[in-house]
Amino acid sequence: MPPSTALLRPCAAAAQPRRRSAQRALYHTLHGAPPDADTRTRAAHFLRRKLLETAGQANDLPASPQELHAWRDASAARVAERYAAYLAERQAGGARQYFTNRAHALHFLHAVAPTKLVDGSWLYGLAEHAANVRLAPLVHTYLEELGDGAADKNHVLLYRRLLAAHGISAEDDGSLPDALYEQGLIQLCLAWNAQDFLPEVIGFNLAYEQLPLHLLITSYELNELGIDPYYFTLHVTVDNGHSGHARQACDAVLALLPRHGDPDVFWQRVRAGARLADAGVGTMQVIQGFDIGAEVLRIFQAKAPAGHGAHSNYCRVAGKSINDWLATPEQMPAFLQALIDTKWVVPDAPAHQSRFWRLLQGERAEMFGVFSPYELQVIHDWLRGEDASDGQAWDERGAANQSRRRPSFRALARAGKAGPGAASAAEALPVDPDVPAFEERLRQLAGSERRAALVAAMAPGEHWTPVGLRATQLFRRECFA
């Protein structure tokens, strides 16, 4: 198969503009302002459907909750053994197992964002019950997901900054499939219906807080590609099985077993909640589903409407003006092929050898600023082909000609060159006009009303903002002093 044909093979499955599904719309509604009663009811119906769909799926939880700690230890041992084998293979010269190039890794960060941007939300509904000593440990876990109000530890804020550092929007631009919102939607539905789904919340937390192998490998390979792994390594440490969230999740199940109800019924509902943690598109499916040709096509199709009419007619490719090519997104497969056939794009070669790339980057780049940093990385790695496995960033001039391995993120951080994605030292609360207004409102409240105001500001769509961070700090001080 000629290189040009192989390069554009995914074009037959051209990405089309996506219309927001009802489930996706529900995700955004639950992630916005506090939902009304009807929206919470729809969220509860969704949870019940997912519980029915996953009822027949197997999980490896023990038959009895009394075996949970042994189960946790055995699971952690298996993960450690497999990770040791991975490290041995890599140290023996083996290739990365997850990310073929830097664009692949950045695509992964974008694809899992709908889940990462609601990290920890499944426990939100318990925050108002912090006075219940049996639930307090789970509320404490939620506060740790929120970084206890520290901007440099709040999981969602960390992920937003990671995306921003690589030119990836945290907002829904319609480019991701609806299926990638399912897992995040489950977490939000649990957040707003904890009263009716308490055993399922506990079970979801139990499954989700165990340390998976993919978290370790993701951290390793992101660092290797020069991408800040801190969001992922933070989860490795905070979820540890000795004293972290993995152990706390097991302890919570045992502490909350009913003393006056049926513990077996409760345990079966816990198991059902644990199965929800595997619903939706999983990490490995996201990684294995990446196709750089299809992603380049999607990017060009998204740009076509804005570019149509913005070009002079003197420039023609394969006999057609650029404006004509960009008239409809459906022409993008043929347009990309025409760029290859006319040598505007040179496949499997350094990016600067392609005339098209020199329009994007260089001293007189006529198309400077048209593509985001993420989109530039995808195009850059698409042009370079297999050579892009070296992890070169699109703005690393000349790095492709160096025999020396590119430095990892940690090496760059030690040298002070890690850039805006680097994990920062402890930060003061950001200056924001909403903070003094919020604090003034709090001064007028007391008791349960004050507590309710703090809890409301710690909701999944709010806790990462300056007001949410301040509310988390005050809530922790007043409830867990």
C-alpha cells in the first residue's frame, strides 16, 4: 500500500458533526447549576437503567465483605507484579505499550476529559452528611479529591491546567463521541442521588479507588513523552492500599454494613455499584482506538467552515481553489489526498519538508494561529509517520535530527524547562471577584444555612473555582478541625 493511501485510510469513516444526545445533555445539566427535582429524577432513572444493563457482568469482588482487605491486597500484588514486568520489558529496550507518539498521548488526555473533569463527584452527595461519623471518612475522601481546597491539589483543577498547557479545551466542542460522557454521567448521577443510592455510591467508590495497572503505565509513558504526569501520579499515591483511598474504601464498606437491616442485600447493592465503575468506554479502549489519520481528518473537517471564503483564489491545489476545497467538510478526504499528490504534504518525513507545515510554522507562516497546539501536534506526528515515536513536540526545532533521547518531563522540570504544565508549589487562593462576595454572604449565615452554602459551593461543577476552593477550606476547618 503506498504511503499516501495508508496515511489517509481512515478517511472513509469521516468524522461528522455530532449532535448532542440526551445523555450528553444530562451530563452538562448535572455539571452545571444544582439540578431541579425533575432533573434528579431523570438522573435516577438513568442509574437504574445502567444497573440493569450491568447486572449480569462479572466482577472480582469477594463473596463476603469480610474478605475485602485480603481481596485488596491480592489485587494490589497482581498490579505490582504486572507493572514490574512492564518496567523490565521497557528497560530491556521494549517500546511504549500505550502511546505511539505525543499526539496519541494528548488525544488520550482529551478523550478521557469528560470523566476526569468530574473526578470524585460520586461522593458529593455525602458532603451534607459529614456529621454522621459512619459517613465522615467518605466525606473526608471527597475533600481530598478536592485537594482540601488547595489549588495545586484539586484533581479537577489539575486536569484543567494539564489540558490548557497543551492547547486542549476543557469545554465540550462536540468533537468527542457521546460514549465518552457515559462514565462521567454515572458519577454525576450518583452525586445528585446519594440518598436513594447510598450502597451503590459506596460500591462505586470501592471499585474506583483501587489502583489499576493502566494508571501506572500512563504515568510512566506521559513522563517519557515530556507531558506532566502529576495528575496521574497523584492518584497513584493518594489511592495507595495501605492508608490511602483504596484501603479507606474497604473500611467504609465494613463500617456501613447495616446493623438493623439485611447486610446481604446491602452487600449485593454495593457489588452492583462497583460494576458501574467499569461502565462506558474504558481507558484501554480509548488508547487502542486512536487513529491519527482519522484525527487529522476530523481536525480539517472542523476547520473547513471557518476557512471557506477566507482564502484568495490565486492558490490552487489539484486545479481547485482552497475556498472550493473548504466549501464542505465532506471534501476533506479528497483535499488531504490532493495535498499529498501535489507534494504540499510529504509523508513519513520531517515536518519542515512539507510545504503545508511551513505555512503553519516558520518565519513567514501565513497560517500561523489557525491550529491549536494540540492540533499542530497531531498534524506534526501525522506528517512524520513512524519517526514520531521519538516523542518530539511540534515546537522542538531540530530534535528529530538528534540521536539523544528526548528528556522526560521530570528531567525538564529539574532543569527548569518543563513549561506551563509543570506541577506548581502550594498556591495562594486565586484573586477572583466572586470570593469576597461569597465570604460576605457567609458572614450573614450561621449553622445549617452556612453549612448548606459551603456544600453547594463544593458541587462537581463549582469546587475547582476560587469560590469552591475557599468553600472547601472552610468546610474542612469547620467540620474536621
